[in-house]
Amino acid sequence: MRLDNNIHNYYEHLVLDYINTRLKKQYTDNFLADLICLTLNRLPTRYIRHEVDMAFYLPQSERMDMEFLVAESLKASLAFLEQRDKV
């Protein structure tokens, strides 16, 4: 058996959406890859097969909690990487 190619962590979508819509500073591709990895490692996993599953079955309050977790995790990861780059 092999895993379905559609299976992915929903937090990946939320992290990329946050970065694309809220980060104003331009970063290199390597920096962004590190930022995404660090951020996802700070978050729980939420595997899904189809985005529509989350759109219809996720309560608004849980969605807001997930977005808050993404924002906090991304801020912590960003601070860590910016501090690392100062050294």
C-alpha cells in the first residue's frame, strides 16, 4: 500500500497563507524554507485529504484557534531565525 498523494497537514496551508498575506518583509527562499519548517514543527498535525473537508466540517472557533497558533508559532520561529542570523 502507498499513501495517497492528497494526504497533507492542514497547517501547511495555514502557514503558507499567513506568510503570503501578512509578512511584508522579503526573505530569501532558504530563509522561508527554514521558517516554514520551524513553524510546522511547533504546531500539532492535522492531516486531511481534501481542503473541502476542513471548509465544511471545521467549526469557526477551532479555525480561529488554529490561526492563532500559526501566528504565535510563526512569530517565535521568525524571532529565532532573525536572532540566529545576527550572530
